[in-house]
Amino acid sequence: MKLVVAVSPRRILPRLVLLSMLSCSLMQPRVTYGQGAMAQSEGQTEQYSWTQERWNAKDPYARIRSTVDAALARQAKPEQLVEQYRLTAKKQPQSSQALFQWAYGSYRYSVQVHKLDRRSASQMNLKFAQLRSPHSYQYARMRFITEAMLFPSSRLKDLGLRLLKRNPNDVDVSHYMIDMLNLAKPQERATAFACAQRLVRLAPQRASSHASLGWVYFRSWLLNKNPADADKAVSAYQKYLQLAPPDDEFRSRAQKIIGMIHKGKL
């Protein structure tokens, strides 16, 4: 993947999961009882119904994706092209294809420059919710990435598994799936390790691949205090620090996690 609004030689922004999980918990509506709770549950189910729909065999969004990839590769100033995509989506508010073009182009560009545009991602996420889904694999994948980078809800987990079944080597989806998995559950822990190891295998020069692996080992260590997990987490984060650019926003967090592990092992 060249251009993550992702994730990832191409990189996806490393994990900011603790902050993301906190944001999710703060933004969840307070559960009431009786009819209010039932209405809330039904509303959430309807909100995520798109994650269960079937995908059409013919997918015009695959062509849009290829066109955007080619255009970004030719463009000397890709940020200008992304701005054109945004303006097109603004002028065509009912066009799912214009929205997809903007979301995909913006994501790819953000991966390239190692900086996530959360404001644009939030706008896209709202638009995705307003438009009727075209039952497209590519469209569902882009919507999954856009929403997962903001709020990695467990309600997206089944869709992520479907996407990985369709393309097991999808590093973008693998990257975001890690945030949705509960490492306290053995099966989900195994899936998280598989996703992280896949990232390192497919994109070894991408710093965030190693940050993802470090994050899984770190979370595992927090659960079981296995010294081997701590050592592997530190090793993965050190590899991340070797590859990450000096201004990468996750560097200070990675260093703090390493320090936390060292203190915890004393």
C-alpha cells in the first residue's frame, strides 16, 4: 500500500490503540434499560448492517482504485490531486463513486506522508453512513479502513475477517484488525499474531509493521507477564525506531512503552 486515510515501501500509521479505545468508550452512548436500551441496540445493529451484506461480482470500484493509484504515481504534488478528489465529492454529495475516490486517494496519500488526516476521515465516515452501500468489496474495504482508523469497534471485526478471507495478504486490513481483537481470548490472540506477523513478512521495510508486532507482544505481556513476550515487544519496537522517520508521531510512545517494559521486568 502506498497511500492509509490505514494504515503501510509503503507504511501505515502505527498503533494509537490506547487512545482510540479510550475515545471509543467515551463516545459510546450511555445504555439505559427497557425500551430505550432495545431501541439503542436496534439502532446499532442497523448502523452496522452494511458489514454483513453480500458483494456484487462486478465491482466498478476496483477500476476507480486502479485509476487513483496510477494518477497518484504520476502526480508530482499528490496533495493537489487529493484536494481535487475532495472537491469532486463535495460537488457530487450523492455519488458513492466520488466519495470512494476521495477516501481511497486520501488514504493512500496519508500513508505516503506518514500522517493521518483525521478531520477528513471523520467527514468521510459521516458520508459513508449517509449514502446507500453499493454492495462492493472495494467500497466495503475502504469504509472499513476509514472507520477502523477512527474507532476500531469490535462490530467491524467480522467484516475484517471476511476481507482477509477474500485477500489474506491485505496489509491495510491486517493493520487495523489488530486493534479490534481481544488478546484475552486465545483464538483472537492467535489472529492478532497472525496479522502482525503477516505485516512484517509482507512489508518488512515499513516501520509500522514492526510497531504492530510490538504492540501485540506488549499487550500479550500485559496479560500474562511472560518475559519472552516482553523481549519480543522491545525487539519489535526497536526495529520500528530504526525504520521510522525522525518526525514520526509514534516514536515517543514507542520509547515510553520500551521504558515501561524495562521497569516492569525489574
